[in-house]
Amino acid sequence: MIKSISIALAVVGAIAVAGCGGSSNSSSSGEGGAYGGGGESTASKPATSESATPVAAISVGSAPEVGKVLVDSKGFTLYYFQKDQGEKSACYGACAKVWPPLTGTGKVEGGAMASELGTTKRSDGTTQVTYAGWPLYTYAADTEPGEAKGTDVKSFGASWYPLHPNGEKAGH
């Protein structure tokens, strides 16, 4: 019971933070502010040798109203953020709490295209998985595998969408 209450409070808090993100960017230089930004980001294909970085598996699942979408190893929908550019994440701080980045080296399973998979270095030093050039994220309000509550949500200055296995946006 306590675990259920804690999860419910975490989701409510995440939604409240997402609503507060709004559409104002307090940073004109692209550094700091609600969007984070700041650090350099370098893109690359996933490492082929063993490393200390965990492997993040991507496969294909389905979500109501959007069809076949990319999902993580637990079946949670993966999203891209329209504010991201050139494989560089624009989601840090409060944004990354609501939209946690998928970190690690990427690995495709079940229907995802290996040719679309890559990684990018975040300004905090972690490695984020990319697909079709987009850094990938989960959504804190998706509490069950197969949910896609973040579809077409405008949060932290731009819209969020799941990705179809062909790399195109899924949405309404």
C-alpha cells in the first residue's frame, strides 16, 4: 500500500513539474535554465566492445492510439523531444526528471532497425541512446508498459512523440 501511494505521489509530482515547464525558456544562450543545455554533445554508433556503460535494449511494442512504437527493455514507450537538435539533448534538470533519458549503449531487439541506433554524450557525461538521430526518453507519467501518455504533450518548450520503428513520429 505504501509503495502504491509513493508511486502515485511520484507521478502526480512529475505531472505538476511538466505543467510548470511551460513554454518559456529562461536561457537565451542555450546554457542552463529550465532546459539545461550547456554541454557539448557528441554522437556515435554504440560501442561494440564490453564497457562499464549499461546496455539499453530497444524493441518494438504497441501503444493505444499510436500503434507500433519503440519501447525499452521493460516495455515502456520511448519518446523524442522536438527541441533536441543534431543528436544533442535539450532536456536536463527538471525536464530530465519528468522525461528520463534512456542511457547506456544501445542494442536493438525485435523489430527495431540497428542502422537507426546510435548514442550521444550528454553534458553530464552519461551516454544517451539515439534512434534515427533523436535522443530517446521515457515519460514518468507512463506507469505501465504499453502506455503512451506523453504523445503530443507540449512540455519544456516543445512537443514529445513516440517513434515508430521506421524512425518517424507517432502521434495524433
